[in-house]
Amino acid sequence: MDIRQNALWVIDTDRRLITIKAFNKEKILHPSGIAKDNHRSIQNISRALHELEEQGIVKGIDQKTTWRKYLLTDKGKKILREIENIIS
């Protein structure tokens, strides 16, 4: 997928869109923080992060399997900029 297709894939599901947009505020995020700020369950946000990680959009920055912290990859930053262009 190219950047635009990836952006459209993210936009297609609100949990992914909410999650990636949270990286506009902070560089490193934890699922519970995103969930709290957006009135979502941690499971919902964790699933979105897992989907985004599978696509190489976010990356877990520690080796833990629970309570991981995430950051955007370079690909993720490009996709976030494309999303902003599409929805603005």
C-alpha cells in the first residue's frame, strides 16, 4: 500500500483514526492515556495499536507484552500528515 492507501485504511475505522491522531499531542503514548482522553476502552485502543503496529505505522518501544508505550514510525508520520490533508 502507498501512503494515501494506508491513510484511507486508517480513516476507515474510527479506533485507528482516534489512535493515530493522538500522536499529534504526544510523541510517546500508552494505550490507557489514549483511551482515557477519547472515552474508549483500553482494549479498543490496544487493538488499534496492534493493527497499526502490524502495518508498520507505530512501534512499541519496550519489550513488555503489556503496558507497552508506542511511537509513530517515519511511515506513520507520513500517514498522519496525509490523513490531516484528507480530512482538512
